[in-house]
Amino acid sequence: MRAVVFAYHNMGVLGIRKLVRHGFEIPLVLTHADSASENIWFGSVADLCRSLSLECGSPDDPNTPGWVERIRGLRPDIMFSFYYRSMLGKEILDLAPLGAYNLHGSLLPAYRGRCPVNWVIIRGEEYTGVTLHEMVEKPDAGPIVAQERVPIDAEDTPLSLFAKLEGTASRMLDGILPRIRNRDIPRVPQDLGKGSYFGGRKPDDGRICWEKEAGEIFNLVRGVTRPYPGAFGYLGGGKVVFWRAGVREGIQLSPGLIFYADRSVLIGTGRDALHPLEVEVDGRIMRDRDMERYFMPYQGEYMT
């Protein structure tokens, strides 16, 4: 079975390896050129293709006539998208008689759209999942082919949760790809009315609102911590990035107020207090006593 593949990120590497393992012929892979402005912490699809002698391209827009005709000429039976970031237009989606299928990092129809791993942590969800679904023109809206649930622990960060999703996706693909190769493709329609959609995130979205509850701020901190840009506030005219934090329940301080007690730095919120555990100021990472010494002169002042 001939499969044209659109892939990026660790899931792209995983998806291609699984297709090769299960006997799919891959005449072309389309990926993205890495951006100099992005922290590239994940695996390279282009490097994998070189190691497997697979033809690979990285167009700015795969929907241009030249690329559409190139894919058409390859006569794919099926297409797959593994964490590819560009939307595929109807012209491309219609090229494969068996359809085009996308691997999404949530339990669809919940968290359709961008950055699902970050969003589920930020919003304090207790579980998420991975879903293989048929692609239609509307993002993440096509029928579900396979789906597995993944628990989210209270201390999970995007990196730890992504590792769980990779492991689950690996098992799920091992189960469904042989069926797909035999042209046995289950399709369960999504009820989008029971789902949700979230857009992409920018670094400025990590700005902390101290009027929110400490639990919400804690989820933001862990949801955008490394390798993402981090949650932040301002103190004394400088930017403070919070890489790790905890919650002190039952302590009520004015939102943003710096308080030091029992060798602990606490910051007031709309409910309870945030306990910073690791921060960065002007490129300097601080924990424990170094962090306490930084905050102590600001006791009684306010984060913004």
C-alpha cells in the first residue's frame, strides 16, 4: 500500500517508523524546515528520511499546484499526517482513494486545534489521549479510526505528558495499521457539539494573572514550562520566569503580594498562595536560598 506522509516532530518520526514496520511503501514525505526562532527539542523527520532513503520535501505550502500535481503523480492509496502543522486542502485530501488520516494529541472531539498537550495541562484536565482520525476540510473534525486514553498526573509537564502520548500512540498504531493495510478502516463520526477547540499559543500568553487562583497559575506554570517559553510576571521592573512552583492552600494574600515566612517565598493570588520553586531572571536560574535572596528585598511589594 502506497502512503504519502506529512510529518513533523517526534510523532512524525514515530509515525514513519510504524508505517515502515507494517509494510507501507512511502514514495514521499513532506515535513517542515525548522524555524530558527523555535526551541527544537524534538526529533527530525528530515534526518530520519535520510537514514531510511525516503524522498523528503519541506514546502512552505503543500497546497500549491506544483505539490498537488507531484502527489497526484505518485498515485498514493492513502495519506497520513503525523503532527504536520499545515492544513491540507481538499485537492490534496481527495488524491488518495482510501482517504487521509491524522494523528492528533488529544481525546477528540475534545481539544481540537493547536497545542493540545499544553492546553490540557493549563486547564487542569485529569486525562487526555491520542486519536487517529480521517481528515476533512474542517480541522480535527473527521471520523475517528482509533483512539486511546492517557491519564494526566498532577505533576505532569508537556515533556512528561508527551512521552506518555508517544508510548500510547506507538501501541495504538501497532494495533490499527495492520487493519488499515488490509483496507479495514473503522470510521466513527465525531460529535463536535460535545468537544472543544483551542488555538495556538504565543510566548506572551504565559503572562500570569495574579487575580486567578493559585491552582490555575500552577497549571499555567507546568503547562508552559521547558521546553516552552515559560509563565512569567514582572517585579521591580524585571521579568521573572517561573519554571516550577507549588500551591500553599489556606494562605490568603493580596494578588501578587510577595510574602516571606519560614524560609519560604509566597505570592498572593485570587485564592491560596503560589510557592515558587525555580525562577529565572535575566538568564540566571534560581532555586532554594538563591531564589529566597532574590525575593526577600521585595517583601511587601507586588508582582504584576
